[in-house]
Amino acid sequence: MADEASETGNDREDDRKLHGAVVACVIPGQPPRVLKEAVRYAKLFQAPLAVVHVDVTRFVTYEDPDGYVHSAPIDMNIASGENELTQVQDAAAAALTDSGLEWSLRQLVGDPAMAIKHFADQIDARLLVVGTRKRGIGESIREFFTGSVGARLAHRQHRPILIVPLGEPVPDDEEIWPG
């Protein structure tokens, strides 16, 4: 791993090293396929790889003129975001060990689509790689209220997005979102 995780991902020097990177958006417990696809494209583009996790339990309070982002927890249990970052870091290290690719880990805060968009703008990312959501009623409800991160990214920024299918595909004769 090239860089240590930062709470906000706004260190200017690290951002310069990541210029034109492929951004892999990862959540804890996600299959390694998202990372593997991101590695494939980073190698094809001869670009660095930025692995990002968005802590949705924190929100941006304000941003300094130099780009440093201050955040505050929605919930006083700050350890949950740190635990998720550790899980993502461990999964990335395991999946990327033999990739031969230099990579860095960043933790962003707030709304996933907006945080990823802002980070991609900062580093002039070449490609965003996200996974599909898990199937199930809980995820369907969450997506109903918050929307798909991939779809929201597609409408809010200009970079290409690779959406990696996770899990088994839904059969043609089955409803994707049961009523």
C-alpha cells in the first residue's frame, strides 16, 4: 500500500500521486470482484489505484480553503467507521497482494455518491468502479430511499463508471424489485 488511510482523503501531495487513478469504491464484506476489476483497469490504463470507503456515519461540517475537510459524527459511535475502514483495508490488502500494483486507501465521509464525486474531481480520476447492491428486502428499502450509488454517480459527474455485478444474477422471469 502506498499511502496510509486518511479520514478525509484531502492530502494534496497524495492527491497529486493519484492523479488519473482508477477509483475502487468498497464496502465491508463485499466480494473481492470489485477490487479485481479495478486492478485490471488500472493496469490497462497504467494508472494508480485508489481504494475508497465512505463512512456514512459522518458528515462534512466545512471545508478549509486548502481543501482539508472537517467532519462530525452523526452518531457518537465513531468506532464503527474506524472498524469498517479496517475491514476494507484488510480485504484490499488480501485481494491486492499479488497484483503488483501500487495502491492507496482513503476514507471519505458523508453521502457516498457526493463524496466519491468530490474525490474523483480532486484527483481527476480515470474510472470509477462500484459494485451492485446485495439482494434482499433491507437493501431494496435502503435503495428506495437513498437510490443507487452507481446511478447517482452517472447523473452527477462525467467520468465513466464500471458497475460490477455481485452475487448471482436475477433470472429473466423474476422481478428485480419485488412489489
